[in-house]
Amino acid sequence: MAESVYKVIELVGTSTESWEKAATAAVKRAAKSLRDLRVAEVSQLDMVIKDGKVESYRAKVKVSFKFEGN
């Protein structure tokens, strides 16, 4: 296996339905501008609460992709 380097970025996805959809939203958006995504790790989950009710779910996601810089 050839040596490779990967860059890791942190994103926050949101959804009004679930944490899973929030995490998926972050990965889908990253895939629009980054090539060769490899791994996504959910590092934190939280919720936005308004008037005592859950308004939205948030997932902090660490996404890695192959680094092609010098």
C-alpha cells in the first residue's frame, strides 16, 4: 500500500428530524466540494431547544479526505 496523507475537517450538520439526518447532511454537503472522502466520525450530538421543545438536531462530524497538496 502506498503512503497517503489525509486531512480532517470538522463540520456541523443540522436536521429538524434526527441526528442521523444531521450527520448525513454534513457529509452530503462536503461531498459537493471535496474529493475522495474516506471516513466520517460523529464527535458530538446536541439539540436546539425552543419553548421547551426540540427545534433541531445537530451533529458535529469529523470528515477525512485524501490530501493532495504539496
